Amino acid sequence: MTTSAKACTTAIVHVAGGVSFVASAACPDALSQLLAQYVLGRCDDVLWPNAARHVRALLDDGRLTDAIALYFEHTGARWERERLELVTVENGEYWIPDGQRMADAGR
């Protein structure tokens, strides 16, 4: 019998002290929703006010992936840097878009 597992992507947010957020979803839209909630909850505390306003405006417009990208582009300018890593698992195999990121994270 052959089974086909649906791909699942996990988002891992790394900070200097370790991992600050982990979420997994089978569909990109669901993962974007989870990341957008994380970004919305942190942007006012982590980003400079102008960048935070821009991120919130993108979220309000439903441009979740743009808002997420902008958030991670601007982390580190005010407080500590955050880095987003995406890992996709399908049929027991995993794919990391940039293998060097795992080495940088000390894994």
C-alpha cells in the first residue's frame, strides 16, 4: 500500500537567545496567517514606529506575505535581529530553502 503525505511547512523564528516562535501548516495561506499574527503582536515593540506602521498597513490590506517580509527585513534595526526559517516536510523528507541557515543557527 502506498500512502502520500501532504507537505507541511514549519516556520521557525530565531533570535539571539534561541527560538521565539514555531508554527506549522499544511497550506501556505494558513502558515501566512499564523506568521501574520506573530508579526502583528510584535511589530510595535520590535520595529521603529514608521516600519511598524507600514507593516500594519500591509496587514490591514491583506498583503500578509509582504508584511511578513518587511517585518523580518527591519528586525535588528531597533532591537535584536530575528530570522525566519522555513522547513518543508513531505513523505518523511525535509527541505530547507537555505541549508546554510541551519549551520548558522548552530544545528
